[in-house]
Amino acid sequence: MLHLILADAELELVPEELWNHPAVIKYSQRRNKKSKNLILDSNFHHSAIREIFPGEENRRGRPDIVHYFLLNSLESPLNLTNNLRVYVHTRNNQTIFIKKETKIPKSYNRFIGLMEDLFHNGFVPSKREPLIWMEDMSLNKLINYLGIDDIVVLNDKGNIENMQLFLSKDQILILGGFPSGDFISDVKNYKNVSIFKEPLISWVVAYELISNYEMKFSIL
């Protein structure tokens, strides 16, 4: 079983410091939702992030990374053959669990609405039979919960290695859920590797890892 963790993902509700910013108010009126119930999205909140959190405007508010990661992973043959589990760990140490049969909306707007429901309720679609649910859990606590010793972090600052060599049957692979910069969580005690000479976006890395895992272990 391959366990993929998208770590330090830039998925969060609009922080309280931004609730009254004109860009956020305008967006909340358009969505007919309170600012505090909106997912932070740099497409609409970039100016607010830049003014209130200078230096973070090119990192925060990137739910699109989570969207593409989940679409790529959950639609893969690896998941459809019950050989994959995916998790999203956020910058605020919340961990999202996703059942393998979950169908992520292909529409970005519908995905955002789904995530807003998740952050509001803690689960979707129902508490009794959730397909997606969220718990307060740091990256290290998630790793301990999974109880798997073989852990590899995909990091463009690591040494370049052949995927066919470091992939193993029962393994945790950790990818960064942010567009640039370093992990917020402490990952230095795990094996850090790179798969390309230049930084790659997370959903591309996920696709490459899944494809190579499928080939190595003859999933297809």
C-alpha cells in the first residue's frame, strides 16, 4: 500500500486578520457567505494576503494544488485497485482523510464549496457516513498514526534519486502542498529525495510517483 501525504498544504479558511479587507468583503458578498466561512484563495485574495502577510502572497491561498493532487491521485489505477491512500495535511496542522471511493468534483468552484463545507462541519457529506473528514493532527502525529517505518520526503533540495530504486511496497511518501519555499513541518529526520533537477509542482510529482509505483509492482 502506498500512502501519499500532501503536507503543509496551503488550504485554510480566510484568517481573521483578513475578514474586513475590501478584497475579502467583495468576494464574500459575491459568494453570499461570511468572510470567516470562505476558503482563502489567492485568485481573489492576493492583495489582502500581500498587505497583511507580506512575503507570503506567493505561497498562501493555493487550494488549487490540493484540487489537482486529489484528482490525479484518486482517479489513478493505483487507487482504483485499492493500493493507494491519500491524506492532506494543512499549514495549520489539520489532517484531511479521504476514502478511496471519493469522487472529487472536477469543477474548481464545486471543489471550493466542498472544502468550505468540510472546514465548517469537519466532514462531508454526513457525520455518520463521511467520505472526507478532518482532524487536528500534525504531520508527525499522522505519520505515527499510520505506523509505517519507510518514509520518504519529496524535496527539491534532496539528492536526485531514481524512483524505481527508492519506492517500496508499503511506504509513506510526503509531498509539499505549497507552490514554493520550504516545509513548515520538520521533515529533516526523514529521507529527503528529489526526482528532477528542477522543482516540480506537487500534482506532477504525485503522478510520476504513482505511475512508477504501478510499473514497479505490476499494478496495471
